[in-house]
Amino acid sequence: MTNTVAEISASNETRRRLLEAAGAVFAKKGFRNATIREICRRARANLAAVNYHFGDKERLYLAVLVYAHTRARGKYPLFSGDSEDIPPALRLRAFIHDFMFSLLDEGIPAWYSKLMAREMIDPTTALDTVVGNMMRPMAEKLGAIVRELLGAGVTDDQVRYCQLSIVSQCVHYRHARPVIERLFPQQKYGPADIQALVDHITRFSLIALKGLAQDEAYRLAAASDERPQP
């Protein structure tokens, strides 16, 4: 028998509630300590719903990671459009803008950053899928921008160090937010404040990249495939 529109809508709503509830529970307790019973209670769903929609707890956890990541990337696509004719400095600014807002925008599920922080500390098998399918394309996009800004002849190591330095500046404001708020109470996280951070990180990174591109020792290290000495 064909499902009615109302039945499909109700099923989709149950699935969404399960994802939201599971995200909150997994973020609070971690994958291993979270229970299907508590997730279903929060989602106002029966215990069979997880098996019906996801199969098991492990696949529910992966679905939660994909769901949150997709929501963040959907709102902030990390400059997904055609950008070949746009200068790399502007592409870097666009990347940092979308990345920072996806990290700090209050419209993104509040549990997402906490869940990812847990995953970094105590990774599950789901992390391989998230990195391979979602994070690697982002890293490759940023790496291409960095390589263009550094100029011809740089090594893969030098590109990697630089792109990780840029990302580290961004994620610091998310992961260290409780410390930052205590050290610097004046640091706020409204849209204008996030934009100010975007401007600073972009300017800081562009100046650093320009300096490295013009540094003779750095260029010689790339030419000889050796790491520059301090």
C-alpha cells in the first residue's frame, strides 16, 4: 500500500526529532554512554523507531554527524560556487567567513561543536566517513587557495602547515570559547563580532602567507625540499 503524504511527513518528522535528540545526548554523554532509550524518550518516539529509521546506534551516530555537518555546510557552503576567476585572497576571505559562521552561528545545532570536540578526543569509526566525505573536500579547497597565494615551487608540507594554521585560528574561537569569555569578557559572538574575527584572521593570514612567499630561506627550503630552520 502506498504511504500517504501525511504518513511520509510524520515519518520524516520522527526522523528529524531522533537526529536532534541523538545529537544532544551524544554530545552530552558520548557515543558509548548514550542510550537508545534516552534518545527515544527525548524524541518522543518508541524504541523501535531508531531501528526503523537508522538500523542501529552506530548508524544513528553517523547520521547525526552527517546531519549536523550538512546543516552547517548548507547554510555556509564554504564558497562552493565557480571561483576560477576570483583572486585567491578573496576566495580565502570567503572560505574563512563561511567556516567561522558555521562554527559560531547560533542557528547551527548547539550540540554540534561539542559533539565534534568529543569525536576529536575519542574518535569512533564514524570519523573516517565524516573526514573522507565532508572534511577532505574542504581541506583540498583551502589547500588550493594557500598554494596559489604562496606561489609556485612550495612543498606539500609547506602548504599543509599553512592551511592548518589558518584552520587552527578559526576553531580556537569555538573550542576555547569558555576560556576566551573568561579572559576577555568583551569578546562577543554576534554577527558583527564574528565578521570582525573573519576580517582579522583573513588579514593576519594573508600577511603571513605573503611574508612566507617572499622569505628567501622559505623559498630555498622548498627548492631543496628541506624544512626551514628558525
